[in-house]
Amino acid sequence: MEAQAFLARVSAALGGASAPWTPPDTRAAPSAPRRRVELLHLHAEFAAHLAKVGGTAELVPASNAAARAMELLGAGPRVHVGLELLPECVRAVVARGAAIGPDSDPLGWRAACAEAEWGVTDAVQLVAETGSTLLCANARRPRAASLLPRRHMVVAPLSRLVADLDEALTHLADAPSQWLLVTGPSRTSDIENDLTIGVHGPGVMHVLVVDEDEA
């Protein structure tokens, strides 16, 4: 039975109105774009919280983003999400050399991720309150790119910064079901309570925040 018809019958049996019940729209209205000064403040908060858990973040102007990405990535093998998801200013650098993207042979994709020095992804949101990066996995954004390589680089525009997780989730009404909230490098204390970095995922996490207004 359709949900609305079922609830209408229950309401009528209890003496209430028999009109179909309509669930309320709880999605928040889109917020106005933040001013740049607010975004810069959120970036400072994001970087500070990420540093507490062993990750790093830096703000770079769009005009210098490609050079900085090249410096960090070096010449080692790397994998990446769909290039159209990354800021345009870094796409050519990310795809250079031994880079492999999600359009590669699916049978070799996971092996390439496991051998990669860097996995390069975008971010749906950067959460200032916790220093977390919110990813939404799909065909163009495979989870393996952020989980299997030795190092994880996130490249996202400054406009993706939000204050807290509640705000981040308001942007995900139509997002895929596979969400990943990443806060710093992989770590575990499962073995005799000794902290070990990079066991279940990348041992290094670096977030390159691109300031497109300072190109």
C-alpha cells in the first residue's frame, strides 16, 4: 500500500482528517554565498583542526596552484578522480605522466591505486569545525582513489568551505549514498594501543585549497 494512503487510513481510524499526509520538506534553503573574508576565516579554522590530527592544508591562488601541485606530486605514479571534478587550474598537472583516472581499465584500477604514491581527489565540502573532508563516491569519484594510495591530496576551491557538519549535510539532498568523511591521515591503535599511521589508508593527507579570487 502506498505510504500516503496507509497513513490517511490510520488518521481516519483515529478520528482525524482523512486527507493524504504530506511529509514536510526539511531540506534547508540554499544559503547565500559567503563573503571572502568569512571563507578565509573558515580556512584558518579548517587548517588548524586538520593539523591537530596530522594532516596539512594550504591556501594557494589559482595562478600558483598548478606549480604547487606539481611540486607536491613529483614524478611518482598517481591516480585521480574525474578531471572535470577538480579545479581547472590543476587538471593538466594532475593528469601528467604516470597518472591514471577512473576511465582506465577497471581490472587494473585497484592495483594502480595500491601502487600509487598519490591519490588526488576533489572534495564536496571542507568542514572547518573538525578539519574534515567530505567526499561522495560515484563512478567519477571512486573510493579507491582516496583509500589505497600512500598519500592523499585533496584539491578544492575555497568556496567549498562550510562551518560545520550540519551545514555540509544540507548540500547533500541529491548526493550518492556513499559518503566518506575523512579527517586526517589513516591511523589506528588496534595493535597493543600503539598509534600507527597509514595502516588502513593513506599515511599523508594534504589539502590544497584554491583561492580562485586571487588568480
